[in-house]
Amino acid sequence: MEISIETGIGDKSTRCRHGNPRLLDTRLWGKERGLQRPYPVVCHLVDTGAYFTELWASAVGPRMRARVALALGLSETDAGRELALWAALHDLGKISPSYQHSFSNDERVRNKYPGRFEQILAGGSYRHGAGGTDNGAGPHSQITHWTLAGILEQLGYPPGDPDGPVGDRVGHAIGQLLGGHHGVFHPRMNRRQLKQPAAFLPQAGRGEWPEQRLHHVRLLRTLITNDGPVPTGALPAELAVVVLGAVMMADWMASEKQSIETVRCLRDEECCCRVVLAQHWTRAREAARDAVERRALGRCGFAAPAGEEALSAAEFTDGSVHGRLARELLTAAEPARAGLLLVSAPAGAARRRLGLIAASRLGRASGARGIALALPEELHLDEASADLAPLAGLLLKGSGELARLHPMSFDGDPESAFEEIPELSLGPDDRAIAFQWLTQRRGLLAPLGVGVLDQFLPAVLPVHDNAVRLFALSEKVLIVDDVRPQEPWLHQLLCLMVEWLAALGAPVVLLTDTLAGASADRLVQAYRRGARAARGLRGREEGASPSVELPQPGWLHADGQDGAVTKSAVDPPEDSVLRVSLCEVRPRLSGTDPYVDAVMRQARDGGSTLVCCRSVEEAQQTFRALEHHRHRHAAPGEVRLLHERFRRYRVRELVAECTAAHEKPAQDGSVLVTTPPFAEHLPFRFDWVVTPLAPLPSLLALGSRGRNLILLDSEEQVGSPMDQALRQRTIQVLRSHGAQLRLPSETAELVRKVYDADHFLAAPGDASAVQQRRLAAAAHGHEAELRHDARITGIPSPVNVHDNLYELTRAEYGLTEKHLTATMGFEQAYVLFVHLRGKTAFLDPAGEKKVPFVDLGNEPGRAVAALARHTIPVPPHWAPEGGISTQIGRNRFDNIKYKHWAGRAWLNHVYPVVLSASSGSFTGFLGSMRLGLTRTGLVRLS
């Protein structure tokens, strides 16, 4: 569609005070809220381009910039300018009747600026069809997508084949990318829509609206690129998300009130000619340079300390597997580029430090600019942060902070959300600005972050802002601790994330002690596929890649360029012998408890016992039964209870008490009753471990805590067909293996027998063979369903996006972000027990500690941090349907206000429950669910 370029604006003078043509209508707003006067859209576009320019130069590394320039067919200098123009054009869709009319729907704006939209229409040059002012149906991001392609082609961008796929057209690719700047892409257009966008999208407007969009693009292109060369190619998906992530960051920074007030000049905004825009561009570049610098974005790199210095800082014990593996890594040939490193070593803090040393080598080779550590459980987040900070100070250079990636931290006190690393320390002012900016969901952008795997996997789910998550990881080394053979959907998502990171050119370090056989090989093959995509090889690889075997203990490196595999093993530690006994138990009848029976059977042999229950409810019930038995029979030793449904501060106290009591096996007959997150990941030592049948990696982790493992096998048919079949396979493998396991030398063999496809069903030789085959058949179908669910839940792999970015945020019907995060366990709910006196909420029954008041100010941190200490995590499905408003109400509390909690990432999932005393205990309601607070923690009563 051709658009004229000579028209002026209404009946105004056609020349500005500088004598230049008055082409831009400065009555068109881009920002208004919180400002003294509305901000013209062109000024916001210039600001965003300026912020992008600085971000691209400092927060994106030279290798990534070179890859993007090559894909565009431009020099790096021209590519940087071209991308800054793209960033400026992200809000082009605000030049539309639907967006400008949306201000009139705001009563506050309507009263402050009466008749503003009507004044724009008064001249008759701005027109729109029916539905043109409906901002809901035609968001400005979609208008950017739909209108930009035609404008760019008119300005000389490659038009593509008129009869070819729309996705192959450079202008459409740019428009679709920028249309995703609010975190969601719009569907690819068809040819008819591309030729006449306003006919299908009346919200884009007619008459002067397309003229103004053209004028803005022409002036911005001259200003930012100096009318330089245009791109000849479109970006593949893995590079498109990097560019979009930087565009979104630039938009966020340019939209801040302080940023706008720093650069605006009210007198010039009446003009906005070439002269004024050039002056504004200079001011915006200076402000952006300072803002990016003070947020510590892209200011980290990898140092090259001496090997002995790194080993000393890691504090490995003499002769340990971790120390020997670290020495092997440090003396091996330095890798030339990014790659995947699988490390097999005993679990614990030493393995995480080993992972950091491995990451430093890959980081130097790939030019990475930070580290992200993904933990299996939130339990170790604080410990891992404090443990890694000193070593990170040696291995990294530049400046930055270590961020704890948890919503609770980012709503809370900056002192608890970040760990200072003296060698990388920022100045006090810059540190405060970085703390404030790296909040909510921006924490992944910190150069060094520690979080739970759940916070990284949404990068490959079709959810808002997944492009920012991928951008944040694109030039970091991702370390994933405690990788295990997992449920198919989770393993599939992990493979997908590894493939995307390989396509981005990011190194990955996977730490494990149970990964072997096919489950390890799938991750290596995923990285190889992604590395092929990074080299521009989008087709299927000819011939099957040879399978790989991970040394135990040892490491395996897959090269990010050619997929070549190198590996090294070290002598394993001396085997420990674990005696395994399988006890068949029946469901609880007449008050009998299989855990109590198992504990009592071996109590006469002395020693301490770890009882690992499947759930908190089971642990509470078992603890009460054991306590009753001990009191009744005057049995020796203390019974302790540890699980996650105590108040947060109490959990920390209990962890410290239990760790001190059970760092070594005691001979006093003591018992610890707990749940898997604690039993598998804390350094407990016992003579006896009692647990129900669980996935083999969990059993091996529990077995490492004791000398004797008692497995309780119930006849209950719980879980899916696959769970049942997996349990049967585990039983078969353990029975055929014998009563003694030699660990760790036999770990890999056991894992392969249970998890590898070739050993899906151990050869049955008993009467249950038919039943097992039926379970296997059902499980095989269920496993296929789970893998299918993972494929439709996750985004496509990089090679399968096929020039349509919509695939990255297009979820299957009914799969909303809320549904995905809840069903996959990525989101938690929390209970805050309070006591009411009048309308004032207190944290204690005596009424001495008020619930801290959280307002809408900029520094609620200390109040939230105090609240966090008293919260208790609960399953997300316990949350009332109405959300926290159900619990808070309108005027129920003087010091808890819905409007202050609802807008915060973590507080929006914290549910106050008012307790009342009843028969010596405290109870309250979460929605219609009755809860109690007892000495065994939070209990569900109904």
C-alpha cells in the first residue's frame, strides 16, 4: 500500500520554528501516567532506540552481536543501528485511533484533558472504520506487527516473493518480532492482510493515521541509521528472542518516569523536527549510557585464576572425588567454544563448587557474561548463595551482585535478595539502583543468579516474557544441579531447554550422581541438535549420532561446534555397602502404622533411624504414632520431626537442630521423621533408613544416608500406570540384584536397568509376569502421552519455529500461564497465620508483634522480609478460587490491604488465615478449608 509523504497536519503551519517541514503530530501521546504533561510518542520511540543502543553495546557480547549481524547481512556497526531502529519502532502501533482513544476511557485523563481525542479528529484527516476505537480487540502491539511490513517495504526493505510465504518477508519478520514486545507474539499474517491491514484491522485507522506512521518511521530511520543499508535476511528464532529481549529491556528502562524527566524538553516537544529529534537523541543516549552502567548489566566476565588458586578457594577435602575431578578439568585442554559438560560426582555443596569451576572454563571459552545456578529444591537457596559467593569472586571479573531468584526475595529486603561479592562489588548508589531494578521477574538478568529449576524452565514454555528469559540465559553458563532420570514430561522440557541454549551458543553444565544410559544420552543429543541450529544447519542430521556413556565418576564434554565428545574418569571412591530389605506392608488398619512397625523391628539392633515419608500428612501421623509408642514403652532416643509446613523461621531452626544431631550416626535409638526434600538433600547420617518405594534416584540418595535401607512395598495401586510400572521395575531390579548394593560403582548399572528403553521390563519369572506386562503396556502408552504433553506444552525447538514467532507463545487451548505454572508445580501458595485484635492483625497470640504494613512505596522490603519468616508453603490447589481477596476482604484488617499485596509477585500468593483458640489449639479457615497450627506444624482439618 503506497502512502504519500508530502502532507502536513491539519491546519497548522507546515513549517516549524527551525524552518523544517512539520511532519510529526506531537499531539499523539506515547506516555502519560505519572507525568506532569503527556509525552509524545515520537519521544518515547527515540528514547527506546537510545536505550537499546547502549544495551546492545554493553549487555550483549561480541560473539552474539557478530551472529546477529551475519544473519541480517550487515556489518556489526550497521546491524547495531538497524536494531536500534527496530527498538524505536516497537510502539509504532500507538499511532492509531484505538490507542489514542484509550486515554479517553480513563476517567482521570478525561477530566484532566477533556475532549483531547475529539480535537485530533476535528480536522477530518484522521479517520477510522467501525470498531476503530476498540483497543481491546486491536492492541497497539498488533498494529505495530500489521502495519510495519508495508511501510518498511515502501522504504526499500526486501519485498520478498509476492506469491511466497509471508513469513519469508523481512518486513513481516521485523513486524512480528516487535509485535511481541509485551511478551506475546501475534499470529502470522496472510497475503490479503499484508496488502490492506486497515481493512482487516480497523483499529489501525485510515487517512492521517498511516501517514503519521510513515512519517515517524522515515524520520527515525534517518536519525538512527542515517539511511544506511537495509537487512537482506531475517533472524532465526534463537536470535530473534535475543533481539526482542533487549528491545523489551530498553522499553522498560525508557518508560520509567525518571528516565523521561531526565531527557524531555517541553519547548521542543511542540516541534519534534529533525533538529529537535537529533538533540533529543543525544540527551537520550547520555541518559541511557548512565542508566545501563548503573544497573550493572553485562559487566561480568570470566577471570583466569591459577588452577591451584581455584582448587584452594573451592576447599575440596584432600583426595575427594570433587577435588580430583576439578584438577582433571583444570589441567585438560581449554575448550575453544561453548559446549555441554556432564559431571558425575557425589551430591552436596562440593559438587556445586565443582560446577562453578567447570562453568568458569566454559564461560571463558564462549565469552559468557555470567552464571545461573538451578537447584532442585528451594531448601538450599540461601546456603548455595552464601557458599558460592566467595568462589564466584575469584572466577568472575567485572561488577555485579549474586541474586537469589525467588519471588519472595524480590518482594523482600534487598539485603536478603542479593549476596554481595566483594571482588565484584558495586558502589552504594549503583547497588541501590541495581537492587531496585532487578526485582519482580527481572532477576534472571542479574549476572550471577541462584534459583530453583522451576524458575528457568518457563523459558521454554509458551508464557509471557519467555523471550526475556531466553535472552537472560543466552550469554550465561547454566549450571543445573542434581539432574536425574525424571518423569518424561520434565525430562523432555529439560532436553528442550538444553537444545535452545545450545542454539543460543550458551554453555551448560549438568551435575548428577544418578544420570546414566539413555537419559544422559538424550541430553547430549539435544545439545548437539541445538548446536547444529546455531551453525545454520536446520535440516535433520544424516545418520544417527553415536550414543554416549557418562563416566562414573567423571565428566563428558560435547563440543558446541561439531558435537565431538571428550570424557575423563577418575578413580571412584571406595564403595560403601548398602544392605537393602524389602518389606511388604498393608494399608493402615486399626491404627497400625507400617513405618512404626518397621522402626520397632530394627530398634533392638540399636542405632539411629531416618524415616522418609511420602507427604507432610504422612510424616505428621507417623511422628505422632512413634511418639506415642516411645512414651508407652519408654523406648530410648528422641523422635524429631522435620518438614516444610512449619513457619519459615522454624524450618531453619529445625534444619540446624537436626543437622547437628545427625551429621554422624547416633547410637541412642533416635529417630528423624521427614519428607524427601530434606531427607535427600541434607547431610544426615543414620544406621537405618525407612522409606516407601520411590523412584530409583531417590532411593539411591536416601541409601547414601545410611547403612541399611528398608523399603516398604504396599499393595496400594497409587499413581499413574507409569508410576506403577516404574515401581514394579524397580522392585524387579532390586530383587534380582541381591540384598547388597555397592555404591557408587553399581549406580549406573541399576539406573540403566530401570530407565533405559531396552530394559523397560526386566525378564519376569514369577506368577506376576502377566500383570507386569499389562502394567508395562499401560505405562508405555502413558509415557508416550506424557512426552506428547511435554511437546505440546513446551515451545517448538529452534529448528521447528519455521519463520513464525507466534509458535513461541502460542499455547494449546486452555493452557494459560496460570494453568501451566500451577499444574507443573512452578508456583506455590503460602499461608500467613495471624491473630486479630479488633481489626489489627498480629503474628503472635499475645498481640505483641503486629503484621508489618506493606504499602505501595518503593521500599517495602523489610516489611515483606519480616512477613516471609512467618509464612508456610502449601499446595497451590489449596488456594481459594477468589485469590488473596477472599482472605483479605475490603476492610477486614487495618494493617493488611489487598491493593498493597495484589501487585507484588510473591505477596499475591500469601493468604492470611485468622486463628482462633479452640480446646487448647489454634484453627482458622483458608477459604472453606479448616486449618490448624499445632506442634507438628500446619495441619489440614477439613
